[in-house]
Amino acid sequence: MPVRKFRSVEEMEDSTWRQPGDPDLWRAIASVWSFAARTFPKRFPPGVYRHRSIEDAQRQRDLWDEANFKALWERRRQNPERLAR
């Protein structure tokens, strides 16, 4: 598939844009979400968490993000052939 560059959004084809309410829009969104879940699955522990402050909540989120990032690199280390594709 060739790579095409555009100087502005106006140069892009209109066929890729979907109108609100179009059933193809929902399929396209589901396809993007599915691709994202397959390529970079994020995992958060189930449940509801209470924090004393926004800073505490952000620290917890940072820990989860770091764990997800480490898991990504571990998966890549275990399956280096996937990067060659």
C-alpha cells in the first residue's frame, strides 16, 4: 500500500469521512478500538478505588501505566518476530 502525504485536511478524500449516524461510522470506530486493544492492551485492576486526593489517584494511575508499559516491552522481548512484520 503506497504512502500518501497531504499538506492539509482538504486534500484528503471525502470517502474516508463518515457522517454522524452512519452505520459505517460505528463499524469503523469498533474496528479502531479492536485494533488498539490487540496492539496495546491496557490492563487495570478491577474494582473501585478511593483516594484521599487527586495526587494520590494520579500516583496510582502512573503505577498502572508503568506496569502496562513494562508488560508491553516484555511481550516484545518474548515475540521479537512480531516486530519484523
